[in-house]
Amino acid sequence: MALRAPGGALPTEEIGAAVEQAAALLERAGHRIGDFEYPAAAAEVAPAAAVVWMSATAEEIDHLCKYVGRAPLPDELEALTWACIEMGKGRTAIDYERARRALTAATRDMSEAFQQFDVLILPSTALCAVPTGSIDGRSANFSLERWNEDSYRFAPYTELFNVTGQPAISLPLAQSKEGLPIGVQLAAPLGEDAALLSLAAWFERELPWSGRLAELRSRFLPARRA
């Protein structure tokens, strides 16, 4: 189990409690629970990951320009996408390869760490759901620095598994005081997708979510007109 994110952040008390309750359920079912510490390469993965995904976004736009026959107009892309393009222009091939090397090291170290256990249980996000648009990647007020801060404050737990390619799943195993779902994330070793899905199905049987959907719809979705 890991409550701390790769970069060191901790979740809210509600989210931490949800993860601990899920771990306790596993323990009662006969699983052994222990604390997990990220390997150093995995704990520092965010800067290298940003170089790779932002460069990939910039290259994708450049590639599509060949089919469109022109460069994108100012209002055709989100502010975050324009930031990716600018970043891509400023990076070198050495920058990119250095980032790829760092991500490879993180993948190798996480693969070795996962030889000691079957599954890692951790939060899906550090905060409960935030209002749509509050993490601003679109408006004229966009700031890449602020977007990074807001994004990683909200969701510092998922990027690592995008990097390593390990199977991971988020399950709505709890609810906040406001009634919103709290995601508990499970991650497994490379290639263990079936085992992960089997465990997720077990959680669904133990903590079924379907019975709570009607209440959530009535609280958060507008009533339909007859």
C-alpha cells in the first residue's frame, strides 16, 4: 500500500481512509498488507514524462499539418496544446532521449519492485473531484506553471503507470462527505492484467457500486423533462 504519491504528495484524509479501508478488506480476506516505497527513478518521473508527452503532442500537430495543408489557427487549439508546441520547439533530441532513458529506468525499477508483491493499492487522486474547468488548460488565463501545479495537486498517482505500462485500474470504492465517488487505484506487475481485473471484480462483489448510482444521479444530474 502507498498513500504517498511518487512526488511526495499525500491525499486528503477522506481519500487516505478509503485506501486504508480497502486494504483492510484485503487483509481480512487473507492478503498480507505492507507499505511500499517508490524506487528513486520512479519517484522523480514527472519532469521526464512531461518532456515525452508534450513533445509527442507537438509532433502530432506537426504531422497533422501536412494533411491539413496549413498551420493551425490561434483558436483551433487549446492553450495547453500551444504550450506543448512551444516546448517542442525548444527541446533537443538529446533532451528527448535523456527523458526516455529516465522513463526506462523507472519502468525497470518498478518491475523489479513488483516482484515482491502481487498488487499495489493506492489513491487514484489526491483530492476529491474538482469543478470542471478549475484546472485551466483552455482559457486566455492559462499558465503552464499553474496548470502543472493544479494537475499534480489533483492527480499525482496515475502518471507513473502511464510511463511504465503496468496495468492499473481505478475503482469507486468509497464516497466523500459530499457524496462524490472516491477512487481507489490498484496496479499490478507488467502482463498481469487478468489478475488485476479478477481482483477488481472481487471488490465489486464486496463493495458493490451499482446500488449507489440512483442516489448519485438524483443528486448531481438535472431532472429529465417528461
